Amino acid sequence: MEVAEVVPDFADAFAFDEFNRMQREALPALLDSEANVVASAPTASGKTALAELAICKTLDSGGTALFIAPLRALTNEKEADWDRFEELGYSVYVVTGERDLNPRRARHADILVMTPEKLDSATRKHDTARYDFITDVDVCIIDEVHLLDSDRRGATLEVTVSRLRRLCDPRVVALSATMPNVDDVAAWLDAPPEATFEFGDEYRPVDLNAGVKTYTHGENSFADKYRRLYRALDLAEPHLNEDGQALVFVSSRQDTVQAAKKARDEVAERDVDMGARGDYDFHTETQQLDNDTLRNSCIDGVAFHHAGLSKNDKDLVEEWFKQGKLQLLFSTSTLAWGVNMPARCVVIRDTKLHDPLEGEVDMSPLDVLQMLGRAGRPGYDDVGYGWVVCDGSDAGKYRRLLREGKEIESRLAENLDAHLNAEIAMGTVQDLDDVMSWLETTFYYQRARSNPEAYGFEDRRERVRTVLESLVERGFVETGDDLAIESTGLGVLASKFYLRLDTAERFYDLATSEGIDEKAVLGAVATAAEFDSVSARQSEKEAVDDVLVGNDTGDMDAGARKVLAILVGSMNGTTPGDLRSDAWVIKQNALRLLAALQAFLDRFADPNAANCARRAEARVENGVAPDAVGLTAIDGVGAGRASKLAKEGFETPGDVADAGPGALEDAGLSAGVAEQVHEGASGLPNVAVEWGDFPDTVARGENEMCEVTVRNTGDGANAGVRVTVNGVEMTATETYLDGEATVPVGVFGATDDVLSYQVSVAFPDLPLVPVTATRTVQVED
């Protein structure tokens, strides 16, 4: 059955001319009905075409399609693949956390591509002008729906899809690798039997021979990696000798590089005939690579692939592997979920991996099955070989996984309180009956019906009531006289910033305490529940101690001290090498938490405390000194320019705005950059405090009311103005400071001989150092 016969207006959107057997069987459900569809099929059997058919049907009727990709890296891949739709006149727009959202483009897109996390954010804010496009979706395609069973991300996918269905009720097409309980997913999504497909191994384009191999476990984990590597090469070698290809999955980016280096030597030692050193044309092609280590490796037929490589290098490695120019490829698990790159032999060298936030964890069973599914090259091999290399104690677990598969479970119960709080914060749940109705829309409810004993199905109402009462007791939710429930300010902020509830409570406690400073801010973030599982390896402890020398960390555990060391190192731009492997992930999570803490302090404390958190966030992000942090508020000024300007005597954006472009050029900026930086600085507050007729003396026993003017010659912003006398707060006001504001200040000739007044202006939303001005008044007898 040719594509041009089935969808003649969209034939050019497909990368092939004829549908395979699996695709033909699903065609009527996708094109001839409006029913929701669930399809489970082996990896590499052509599931993507089912998504594209659903998109074509929607586009043909003028609708909007949403594609939920399991990983951020895959959203970029889809954007590139679906240039074919762009060429037909349809727009594809990727919405992820790492890209600035253009609401207009999103609103007019024909195909939206999002991750579960970004879709969660969008649906929570669906009633804002920025995200209102999400309620116009006509079909929602869930790629790799078995991600529901992911311990970290599964619950997010589950509640987000349920929420989207309540918001706009799109058609849902869910695609999955082989899973035993596809009927549970179909029941959750209301897919009828005729639109539910469970394509078995007979639909695999190449048969799979999968098994488990053990290795002798030693005392040294570093040596164990090489024991597993030699075992992996033993398994791959016969296929390499027969002009086959092998794909070896390892646990980290660094391991892909180290394993490839060692494998090159070992392959040469074993005299395996592979590589292209005599191929002058390929040798020339490798000069296109950005990574020198990768370039040298590819000549020997060995390569590595991970998300940290440039797009150019990843694309070239993928293309050369598909062409057979590379025989042995080491990769992280990302490749298993993304590009269709099968190999005759697939070996999973590492079943455990180091997670920066969780420590050492077992690889997800879903990842294991996804990786093994890459074994076998259609059109080249009659059978693919997949092997799991593990310690003998784990062999039984993996043999059962290969024999029985993995039923997809709901992970909602593990974070039910946080997800329920989010629904209450959005106003979609207003009493206990609403909660139960919401629960019935989840995969958790359907799975509990299928396995009532394991999920405690009969006690679900009582369990939900207990969770709800806990939210009330902890201050996230409040109840009215009619038993209605609504979110508190604490609950709203916890939902807005996706915080664990323990962290939200900790931030609230800090916001309602005394003496909030940078140390307290960093300590609250380092001890946040999001970092509870961070551990410090032995090799890292010395580096942590070096960074934190002179810091009193009290009873912080080793994991929290490691997080704090990474924050302090980031602020100073000097993260030690021993901490860098985890620093990026921890830093990104910390920046999110610092932004949340700033909001907590702004709401529950005062502008000065919020500004303290905002400056800490800017320092962690940019790695600048305290006296240069305010300069990072200027568009186009990062760590380097901020430090350069600070050394030239510019302390604030106001200094930059007052100086003019010429002075910035004298400070070392090019003419064009100087103009840009000056323009950016001119768009920020520029504050001066004017004391007016403020007295120098006051007679004891006399009182005088004065007015101090706070003048802003730059753009307006939210500000807190605080007046103290001898360190005691006299007045504190919050205002939108645009132009000028007057502050009443009382001069009282009381018992003190000297009155020291200070006016402080802090901007809670900007990393500007607070502007302070002081005056001294003598009290005369």
C-alpha cells in the first residue's frame, strides 16, 4: 500500500513510499475514525509513521497537532525531521524550557512539539495570554507512552495528559514499545478495542536474540568498568569480524569517551579488521568534526555519541554509523530513545549509573528494553543480538525482564500530595468529590482497578482524604465552612515553581524568620528536598572542603555540603574539577530553586530579602563578584563584561547609563557593544536619595517630620524603601518606583545623642545592589 494512495496530499511528508504491515493494520483506526488510538509495537517497527498519519488527518481538517516527545533532545530531532511538513506549508514549533517562547508563533503553529515537563507548565498556565494556545490542540500524540512508568517523570506525564483532556478534550494517539498491559493504557485513554493495537515480536523487522551475561565483580569500581568493557567486546567481536556493527551503551558521557579510547587499543590488540585508515575520502570527511578525540577515534571505526557533543558531530556520527563507516559505537541511553540507529549487536555495559541528584541508581527497565530493541539492522540482518552485562546477583532480575517484559505502573501515588496541590492551586479541584473525579481521570485509577490489591483500590477515598487533610495541616490548602477547598499563597507558590512540598515549607520557614542573608539563602537551597539524594563521592570530599573553608556548615550532611560547594564555586567562577561532572545539573536545579525562594521572600518576607535571593541567583548563574552582580541585570552583560566594567569603576547600571557609550569604549568595549550596553543600562532603575531640608541637629525633646525623596531617572520597577534609625526600622514601604517617591521620616530628639538614619532602596526582582544613603543628626541639650 503506497503512501501516495492513502494520503496523496501528504505523500512528501513521509520518508518512505510504502507502508509496512504494522502501519497498514493501524491505518483505518487512524484515518477513518475519530477514536483515540493506542499502539504498542517493537522498537524500530515504524511507530513514528502512525504519529505522522494522525498529524496528517488533523492538518487536513485545519486542526492543530501536539507531539509529546520523551526527551528534550528529541524535540530538536523532530523539528529537523518535520521540515517535510514545513515544505508542504505547515509550521512546526518546538516549545521547551531552554527556548524563549514566542506565544504568537505557538498560537499559529500547525504542529507543536513539547516535553511532558513543558506541557505541564503550559497547562498549569493555560488561562494566561502566554499559554492560551495549549487549549486549541485537536490531536495529542504521546510518543513512548510507557514513560508513564518512569520513577521521576511518569507522574508528570500522567497528570498532564489528564489535565489536557479536561481542558480541550483532544483526540489522543499513544505510541509505545511492547508492554504487557497495553489494555490499561487504552482504558485510561478511552481507546476502543478496534483502535487498540498490540503488535508482538512477529512485527519486528528483525528477530531479536537477547540474553544476560555476567562478569566477575571486583572491589574496585573503576576496574569493574573495564571488566565489563572487555566482556562487551567479547560479545561484539564475532559480529565485527563479519562486517556487522555493535552499539554499546554506557552510563555517562565521560564513559562513552573513555570506553571508546580503550576499545580502540583493545580492538587493535585483538587484530579485528575494522576502521578506515586507508580510506582517504573518509579521512577527509572526519576533518569536519569539532571534537579532536572523536576525529582520531572515527578513523579506527570506533566512535562515541552523547548529548554534550555539538549537533554537527552528533549528526556526522549518526550518518556514518548508518552508512557502515563506523563499526563500534559507544553511547548513553539518549540514543536508544531517539534516532533510529540499529546495530547487529547491542550490549548494555552498565546497568547502574550515577545520577547527580540521586546517587547510584539502577538503570530503568524501560531504558534496558528500549536499548535492546535497537538490535538488528532491517535489510541487513536476519537476527539482532542484544546482551545485558551485569553482576551475577542481578542476572535473575534482567532475565525475568527479558522473558516477561515490564508492566507499566502509575507513579502518581509517590507524589500525590504535590500533584493534588497543583490541581487545587489551578482551581480545577474545589472539594473532595472533585478530587475523586480528578483521580478517576488518571492512569493511577485505571491501574488500581486492574490491580486493586497492589494499589489499595477499595481504600482510595480514605487515602485521598488523608492526603488532603495533610495539605490543610501543612498550610498548602484551606477549607471553608461548606467544606470547599482552595489553595493558600504557600500552595500557589509550591505549584508555580514545581517544588517538593518539604522544600516549600522550608522556604516559608526562612521567609518568616529573622536575619535573612546570603548564607541563609544558599543554605536553604543546598538542603532542599530536591537534593536529598545527592551524595559526595570520596574523591569529591576534599574539593568540597577546599571550597567551603571558613564556612560554618553546621550539621549539613555530605550531600548538602557538596551542593553548597557547587553553589559557592559557581558564584566565584571557580568550580573545582572534581565537582564539575555533577555541577551543571545541580546548578540548573539550584537556579530554579533560587528563583522560587526569591518569590517566597518577596511574598512572605520583604523586598530586601527577595533582592538578596535574586542577587545570589545572578551570582550563581554568572559567576561574578558581589560588586559586579548588579551589572548582570543589563542585557548582553555576562560574567566577563560585568567583571571588566567593575574593574573600570562601574558599580551599577546607573553608572553605566550616566557615563555614556564613549566611556564604555574607553573601558574596553567595542563601539557596537558599548551602544547596546548603554541602551540596556538606560532601561534599568537609576536611583538617588535626596535628603532635602533634613536637619543636622535636633534639640532633645523636640520632634520634626521631614520628607526624603527617592528619585528614579531610569525605568520603573517594583521597589522596597526602608528607613532605619540607629539600626531600628522606622518605616518600610513597597511601591512601583517610576519617577520619584517621598518618604516621611521623623527626627525625634530622644535619649540617644546621635541619630544615624539610613534609607535603603531594594529591587526584589532585579539583581541590583540595594541603594543606600545615610545621614547623621546630633541631639543637642
